[in-house]
Amino acid sequence: MISDYQQRLREHLLAAPVHQAPAPWQPVRDNRTPIGGLLGIGFALHPDSRRDLVMVVSHDGHGLFDAVTGEKIARDHDPDPDTSTPDASPDLTCPGLGPIAGTQVHIAGLFGGGLHSTTPDGWTLDVVSPEWPNDRILLSAGGDIYKDPPGERWWHIFHANYSTFRAAGFSPSGRTLAVATSSDLTLWTRPTLNFRA
């Protein structure tokens, strides 16, 4: 049984409609890239351009995406079975591919692990489940998700009610935000960090 306070919090979160992520966040492509059997994701930096890359691990192999354009830049349909999933490594990594071949990428998702939940300039990401097992992804910029009204300083930006949630978080640079479910990858990007005075 939940307390009256917990019930009020639950109702507050359930009442928040899905909003577009606020500026400066912009959706990448049409916002969702279908990837069947997605197990987890991880971030890396392109060695030349220093742009964020997103590595996807799925039942159908590994893929590498440019986080700014959403373009798939490398694909391995048949990775080594000994390293094809992050649970084969104690630090939940998989070998990189394409321009990041020869590096290990930390993967968050079905087997555990996690992505950054904050950025250096103050954005925060929360995953809440007031209607478990349907997870909601909340993005905030100094707002209190438990007290403030939605759409002002926090936004319900993603509702995983059609597929199983895998991972959500920011890239280490703070310029990319990703949400992964068992069926797709959703990305947002921004050009720079914005430190408030």
C-alpha cells in the first residue's frame, strides 16, 4: 500500500503530457531509429571530428551512428560471439567498430550499466515508472520534477509504453541525449553546452 504522499507524486507524474525537448535540444532525424532486438547502447567520440557517436548492440549485431545526423556509419552483422554482448566483459564493454575499431565501448542496457544522468551545464535526466512497467523519461533544467508543473523547467520527453526500456542518458560531452528501447533508438542533440551565470 502506498501513502497519500506517494499517491500524489504518482498522480503528478502520470498527469504530465509528453512534450518536445526544449531548446537547445533538437531531435535527430525523425526522432526514432528502428532497431529490432536492441540490447544496449554506449557513447564514443569520433577520433577525427570529435563528434558524439552512439554504438548500438542488438540481437542482429553492432551498429555505429553519428549522433548529430543519425547516419549509420558502421555495421557488423556478425560480431565475435565471445564479445558480441557486454555481459561477456566484467566492465560491460564491447569492441568498437568503424572509426572506433580497437577501442572498448561501455554499453548500458539489458545487462546493466548506465549512462550519464547529468550534463556539466545543469541538465538532468530521470527515469520514472509511476505506471510500471511503462517508463517515462523526464528532462529537467533546474526544475523539481516532484513539485514544479511540467513543461516549464522539466519535460516528459519520452514514454516507453510500446516497447521495453533499455537505457537513457547523456553522452559524456553533454551534447547528445539518447533513449533506447528494445525496438528503437531516439536521439536529441545540441551544438554546445550553455553554462548559466
